[in-house]
Amino acid sequence: MLSNRGVWPAWLWMFVLALLLGWIPFIGPAIAGFVGGLQAGDTRSALIASLIPSVIVAAVLLVLGSVVGVPIIAVLVGAGLLVVLLIGSLPLIAGAFIGGMVSERRAIG
């Protein structure tokens, strides 16, 4: 039986909601992170799940750049984009942290 809690369902929620709410600066990704953090069930899983979308986007661009035929530039662009995405994901990470903490408190209480 598949569980609806954990890292994988949480990052999927974060990814989809971040795409849908991305037009709202700061608050949109924070809401996506909070909902994903609740879905993750604990803070550690929520933080891991909040990093996965950025890593996936950077990896896809790295692979696409390598396929096109410029692997050295693709590595530099992929690494640079990963840093930019992680910095841009700070509201998502903060929301995931808060959502994970709330989820832990719900489980305890």
C-alpha cells in the first residue's frame, strides 16, 4: 500500500503548487512549501522535499545542454542554475520547515 506521507508526495505537492502560485512573489512558494511540509510529515522530510524540485530542474537543463553538444557549458550552466534555484527557493524552504514543524506537532498532540 502506498503512503500519502513522505518525501515523494511532498515534493510533488510543492512542485505543482509552486508552478500554480509562482505568480505571487514570496507568498506563493511559501504556501507551496507549507502544504508540502504538512504532507511530508516531519521537518527533515519537508526540507529534503523542498530541495528536490530545484535539483530536478537543474539536472534536466544539464542533460539538455549536454545532448545539444556543449557539455562543458552545460555543466557550468547547470551548476550555476542550481545555486540560483536554491536561493530563489528560500520561501519554499521556509514554508516547508514551518509545515514540517506543524505536522510534527499535530502528530505529538
